[in-house]
Amino acid sequence: MSSKKTPIDIIKYFSDIEDPRIDRQKLHALPDILFIVFCGAICGVETWEDFVDFAECKIDFIKKYTDLKNGIPSKNTFNRVISRLSPSVFRDSFLRWATDFEVELGRVIAIDGKVLKGSHNKASGGSAIHMVSAFAAEARLVLAQEKVAEKSNEITAIPQLIDHLNINDAVVTIDAMGCQKSIADKIITAGGDYVLALKGNQGTLHAAVKKHFNNTFDMQHNKHVDVSTQEENSRGRREKRMCLSTDKLDWLNVTDQWPGLKSCIAVVSQRVVNDQTSEEIRFYISSLDSNAAAFNQIVRSHWAIENSLHWVMDVVFREDDSRIRAGHGAENMSMIKHVALNKLQAAKPLFKKSMTIKRLRKNAGWDDEALETILNVKI
């Protein structure tokens, strides 16, 4: 452990992780290695070689917070340590950190999965890692993640992920894969509510709801149907979303099979892009009372996990291009990048209003003061 006081909260939470190395191989303290890795992830480091180059360029900054008694770790040390750390222990440290967030997270927790395409190892025959994440939609913060077991799917990982979350009074949104009775029951039992997307995997239920909302124009004049319309115009794209919801479910003969089910929802989205119009109708079930305006916002909030997490991981963090795949490297680096993203999101209000995550990462790499601000921001 470094004799100097590390000024950032993340090291406090991750410093007690069991070091996978034997004592005679510990030339570099684990907190020192993690400090460099967290800083590098914030600043755009992508490979083990990059971590060495980054540390050499930032040596004066790094030595303000670590001793580095034996110099900068080699690329093999970074690889060996991160790849051998226990993902479950690393995840538990992340969860302790996330539990202590000081910001208002908001009510909507979006859950969705993402495949780390670059983690596929052809040489060993290993399949790509599939991670399921929980995302505080309003605060734009990652709350937890769970790896999907090989030869399994999100249906088994989602309940495990929910076990790590405090969802009391929260609204959990999940796409159609998670529209399962057991998952609905788990959410209700934990004190939360759900809005679950409905597709063909729930054939009978989907068909019944679709039939009920078949004529959207007529449904607008049905006294048992609540209606809300939202319109947005952005960068040449116009979108109109009409949400219809009802809690009169006497036409639905499976209500008692779904824990807490109170309402059904249809969202009709019309988009105009470059004078081309498209329309899509999506269906949902919920444990909330019928409120079309609220559902319209909740459904919209769910897509934050696509736009503010998955898209950022793909395009800004270049996660799918990563060739870190040995041992537990890909899974642990995914969590490290989520730590970095949370820090960046929390720090954005302290910089220019127009500052994007991509620009902020560059600023952190160029400017020690910017990096220090991001590291020390309270979440």
C-alpha cells in the first residue's frame, strides 16, 4: 500500500481486493497498478502497452499519489494482474462504491445486455463475453453488471443482477428478453415496479395486448385508455411518440399469472428523418397504475442505456475493438471502463456545457488539472 494518501474514492473501495500474485512477484503494489489503470481508462488508454506509455507521460502526476518504488509496471504486469483479479471480488468492490453514490439517481433503472465482441478468442475457442448492466437512466450512472454464464442467456443473469441492486421504490425497465414471470416476481418482491417490453417470446400475452391496441385511433377515444403524446425535434429529426395505457384488463385472461401486473401499454413512434417517415409500435406490461404521460417518459428513459452506455462504450471507449481477452481481463476491464464512465459523467457539469465524454477524456489526457478534477469528483 502506498504511504501517501490517495485522494480518490475509487482506490479506497478497490484497494482491499486480494492480490492474485505471490509475494515474491509483487514489485508493484496493487493499489498503484489500479490507480494507473483507472486513470488510463479515463484518458483513453486501450492496450497494455498504452498503460506503460501513459504512465511514462504522466509519471509526475502519478507520483503525487503513489510511491512507484520500483518504477512503472511493465505491460506484462498490467496484463497479468488485471487478467487474474477475481471478477466477483472486483464486482463486489464496484457495488460498494456504487452503493455510496451521493447524487440523486432518479427512479428509473434500465437493465440491458451487451456482448463484448472483442473478447472472443478464436485461438482458445472462447466465446465473446456477454454482460448485463443496470443503469440509473436519469443520472446516467452504471449501478452494477453481471456476466452471462456461457451456454446461458440474459434470463438467468438478470435475477442475479437484481440481487445486487436496491430497487425499493424504483421502476425497473427491461427489454423483451427479460419479460419473464420470475423476473417480474423478483422485482415486486424487492419492493420495485416494472415496465417490461413485450414481444413474440411471450406469444399469447403479446398477441392479446397487440389485438387490444390494434386500432390506435379508436383507442384514443376509449374512456378506459389514457393517452399522452410527446414530440421532439433534433438535428433534422422529428419524432412523435403517442403512448396509450390501460388498467382495465378484464379482456386479458393471464393477469393472475403475472405478479403485480396492473396495466398494459402501447407506444406508437413516428419518425421523420430526411423527409422519410417510419412508424413503430411497441408493447409493454407494467406493475404501475395506468398513466400514459409517465409511461411515455419511462419508456424514453430506458433508451438511455443504449444511447448513454452501450453507444458510449462502443464508439467512445471502443470496447468492441479491444483485444484484451486473456483470463478475466475483458470482464474486469469492462468494469473499470464503467468506473471511468461514471466519473466522467459526474464531472461533466464542472466543465464547458458543450463538453462531450469523448472531449472530456482527451482533456483529462492533456491536462493534469482536468484529470484530477474527474478523479476527485463526488458521485
